[in-house]
Amino acid sequence: MKSGKMLVLVLFISVIVTACVFDLGKSVTPTLDSLGDRKTEQAETQMFQEAVGTSVAATVSAMPTGTPIPTELIAPPASETPIAESTSNASPDRFDIPIQSQPFLGPENAPIVIVEFSDFNCGYCKKWHLETFQPLLDAYPGQIRFVYRDYPFLSEQSFYAAVSAQCAYEQDTFWGYHDALFTRSEPKGTDTYLLFAQELGLDIPEFQACMESEQAQEEVIGDLQFASDLGVQGTPTFFINGLPMVGAQPMETFIAIIDEELGDG
């Protein structure tokens, strides 16, 4: 899989425009065996985090800052509850989020439109998907149009996982692939993406060609750039009929906003 100008661009965007605040006091789990390599990896990670931190003041301030989002790159304490501080009621502003040509579930004319900006490597995103996603849709049958958009800013594999899901979308298999990325334990990588594609019955040569194409990569980069310009600061970030909410909030928080939007609050 090529890692040329598209990868360079996505990493550049991540450092310059992302307003995700990392807790540098938390440890980064080393993945290399030798002590020297671990020190090098930690030093590079800290440099990346510091570069992101310096961009916070210059980023779009349309949305309030939420609690930092833990990821597989930043190991939270075992007892930490992976829910970011809600900002759903902090701003009355509604944001216009384009949803055309984006993967969605539910009726196109549903009264509630929820747009999620997410990263397939985000621990909070996975928790929200496992605990809240389907129960929320089941609680409002026919009333929610749920739209997924990418914000793959955590790692190189965040980007390629998003590209692989985009390629599954091109073959009308996005949601099964989306679920596999969030629920399966296989490490993110080319072999895993091909495995999921095979299991879901995708045309493999077409899938591989898509993974290498600039079109699929540019689609993901477009989502990332749009979210950053909008002021998205971490994952998951939701917009409920344009109202922003940050973090893996519990179902009750979504219900309160949705009922108010439906006039049932």
C-alpha cells in the first residue's frame, strides 16, 4: 500500500489543524522490544503531541473544548470511564454538516439527523459503538438518519482503516465493514482489511485497486479537512440536527436532545 503524498498530507493536516489536547502525563504503550527503539518511539510520540498542542490556540474555536479522548496510542488508567465531558448544551449554534454521498442508516427524511465524526482506532468510538449505537437506533425506529464521516487523526492506520471502509462503501458494504473494524480484535493493517473484505464477499481486486487509488484517499482527507475547519477537536464528535456534542456520551444524553428536537422534551 503506497504511503506517498496522500499520507504526508493527512499527517500534516493532523499536526497543524487538529485541536485535540493530549495528556502528556499518560504513558504511551511501546510496541518495540529493544529499549533503544522504545525510547525513540516515545520521543517521536512526544514530539508529535507537543506539535499538536501548539496548534490549539490557532484552531477554529467554534466548538467548546471537551475532555481529551483516550486512544490506543494513549493508555488511560484502567478505572477511567471513557466518556468525554458533554458540550451539547454549551452552544446554541447549529452547524450545517453536508451529508450527501456519505454512508448512512435510516430514512432519508428522518426528523433527526445524527452525524458522527469518528476514528476506527479511537477507544471511545469503539465503546460508544458497542454500547450505545444500536440501542439508540432501536429506541427511535424510523426517526433517525445516522451518518458516518471520518476523522482519522490518531495514526497512519487510522487513515488506512478509513480508506478501507470507504472502499467497502464503494461496494455497498460499508456498515458490515464498519462493524467489523469496531468489533473485531485483529490488528489494523492490510491483511486485516483484506480479510474483512473477503468475509463480506467484496470483489477483492476491485477492493485492492480502491485501496491504492487517490480517489478513496482524497475522500477520507476531505472529511478530515472539513472536520478540522469546522472545529472538531476529538473523536467521537456528534452533530444532532446540527447541534454539537463531544465524546462517547451515554444513551440518556442523546435521548434528552433527541426528545427536545422531536418536541417530546
